[in-house]
Amino acid sequence: MTRCTVAAVITLWAELTPVAGLAHHVPEQDVVTLYRSSVVSSGARYHVATFDAESTSFGGTRFDYNWENCTTSAQLRMAQPLVRTLFWCERGYAKPDIEGE
């Protein structure tokens, strides 16, 4: 490979890395995780989604942005007809699921 080709490959890799999710890490304090309950098992907690965007809210923080997206998602899910499961958000990366009783 020539230097020009190597430089082009490195540049392309650097541009695609965030899209591919490589080298993506948001600090724990900026991450929000969405969980749901179960209608058949009391005390259950199941991971639904993790909000770890690097974006920020206007005048806010990454945590504010992720929290707003998580709570909006929870509200939209619970507003669906016939949904009896609860959805809620917690700060941090996903914790292990709890099967309940």
C-alpha cells in the first residue's frame, strides 16, 4: 500500500468508527437505562434499552439528554392501549435482570 492509500484507509476508519459503535464509551454518570416490570412476576425488572448518546440537551448535559429520551420512551410505551407493564428509567448502565417471584 502506498502512503496515500494508508492515509485514506485510516481516515475512512476514523469516520466510520462512531457509526459502527467502536470506541464508544459514555461515562456511567451520563447513561440512563430503561427497565420494565412484568405482569406475571412481581418484583421483576427487565432491561429494555440503554440511552448513552454523546449529545447534549440545549443548555444541558449528556445525562439530561439521555434522561429526557428515556423518560419519553417510558411514557410512550405506557400510553399504549392495554399495556399493564410499568416502564422506568435509572441512571447508569444496565444492571442484571431480576426475574421476580
